[in-house]
Amino acid sequence: MAEKIIMLSDGRAPSPAIPARLEAPTGLLADALGRPLHDLRISVTDRCNFRCVYCMPKEVFDKDYAYLPHASLLSFEEITRIASLFVAHGVEKLRLTGGEPLLRKNLEHLVGMLSALRTPSGRPLDITLTTNGSLLAKKAQSLKDAGLNRVTVSLDSLDDATFKRMNDVDFAVADVLAGIDTAHAVGLGPIKINMVVKAGMNDQEIVPMARHFKGSPYILRFIEYMDVGASNGWNLAEVIPSAEVARRISADMPLVPQQANYSGETAARWRYADGSGEIGLISSVTQAFCKDCSRARLSTEGKLYTCLFATRGHDLRALLREGRSDAEISTAVGALWNVRADRYSETRTINTSGIESGGLREGKRVEMSYIGG
């Protein structure tokens, strides 16, 4: 079989420079555009048991695909150590992602370690997890017992045929719904359900999905199909704008816009006019929200990315494994965030002529399956 070349990571990313003067974290770190560091998304595995067409298409991630060896992954102790340094810089929310994070063995042990961390003021962290739901019914109780607060579940259709075309592994909708209900029963909520909308594939499911979850305890969010990485064959013509999603739903079930819960919230909130719940619209293609982005991403093998659409990372694992102190690593992280000026989605929105199928001309970006969504 011919070798496939796909940039999951940026290869041997350089370790971040350690400034000569070490700085104690203040909890008030800001980047070059004045954005704070509030969220850390941690990918715990590059493996997934789905082959979703917009993330890990089977023609790239086939049975011969070589995943990262276990020794390359950050250990739970390494993840917790890095997370503690980010918390000292102001992070209050940790999200575990993948791949599919529930494939990481004994993940509840990591959740327990992270749940013991506290902010500088002594408050517990908000610890969340994004999953495809395939193992959620089995894992929900142990995750809750370990200290997980909430889950977000990906579900792109209620129609089995459509859903199976999208996950490409013949996984049934009913099993995801069972996982969602189990998670709700054990107290992992409020649960958010993410639907990636791709024109010509599942956009006919927008209104049925809204109708199904209307009046439920769950918050359904619609995500514009994004140009993450280079493996999903992204094309602007396959994007259904959030405004069109809102129009279709509101024609059947009137919607009213709501204020954001907090600065930097990715989803624009809309509630049903009759008071029976709300939906979210994530518009990273048509209405970029870079100006409020407060999220950093830690890859499976310990590289720090300051943007979902990054072309390079910074190797924190190397600093850990060469014996650098907490003060040195913390100062390096602070220096990286101070110069952060990423605003890819805003630039793409301003200059859509720069878009090509699969990526912008300035270079291929890291894959979403490697650093999470």
C-alpha cells in the first residue's frame, strides 16, 4: 500500500524557549490581543473507533494507519503536572478530548487526579469531556465518581442510515442516545450535544434534531463544517451557515436570541420562544469568534497549540522529560501565551479568496483528531 502523508502533528516541534528571568504566575495571563488564558483542552489519545467523514475519514485512517506508540503519549502524571501549571496561569476549565477519549485506558484515574487541582483562590475546576458516546453508558458512573462535571456528545443525525454514513463504522444512533441518557442519570450535566452540519450529507436532519431535543434536559448545538487539518477534503460550498440553521428551525419552532453565559463562549445561544429549552450555534466559518478565544490545546504527545487551526506546536513533553522545573516550564508557557496573536478564523472570514479545498495557501494545519475540537 502506498504510504499516506498527512500532517497529524508538526513532526519534531521545537521546545519553547525558557526565558532567562523566571516569572511566578499571577493568574492574569493575557496574550498579544488581550485575551486571557481560561480553558485548556487536553487530547488523551489519537485513536478513535469512529471514522467520521469530517474528522478521520477512512480513506486516510484505514486499518494500516500507524497511531502514536504508547511511550509517546503523556502519562496521567505528566498531564496533571502540566494542567496544574496552566491553572496557576488562570485556567479554570479543563476539557478532555481525543480522538475518542474514552478509549484511553483507566481515564477515570486521570479525572480523579485533575479533580484534585484547585485554582489560586481555592475553587475546584470545571472538568468536562467530549465523546462520540459509544462507550459513555459503560463509563458514565465511574467518570462521575472520579470528579467529571459534564460531557458533550457528538451526534450528527437521528436517522441511522445518515448517522452511519457519517461515522462510517455502522454505529447505531440508539446506542449514543442510551449513553446520553445514562450520563444524565448519573449527573453529568447539563449535557451538550454537538451536530456538525455538512451540506448534502446531513443538513436535512437540522429540524428533526431540533424537534427531538426540544423540551429535553439537553442543549443541542449546531457546528458549521470547518476546515480543520488537511484530511477531510473541506470545501466552502459544503458549509451551511448558522444563520440558515436558525432560519430553518425558527420557521417551525420560533427562536429568540439570548445573551452569552460568559465572554468567549463559542456558541451563540438561542431559546425557543415557548420556553422549552435552547440551542447553540457555533459559527467559526461565517461569524468568527477569535477575538474572545481563551483556549489552549495540549496534544496527545504533549505539544501546546494556541489555535485549533495551528500549523505548529511547542513541545512541552520534552521540557518535562529533560527534567525542567515547574518554574521553568511555567515561565515558558507564559511567554508563549504573551505573544499569541492567532486569529485564523477572522482572517479566513475576511479573505475567503484565500481558501482552497483542504486548507489555506500558507500551510497545512494540524488535524483535529490530534488535538481535539
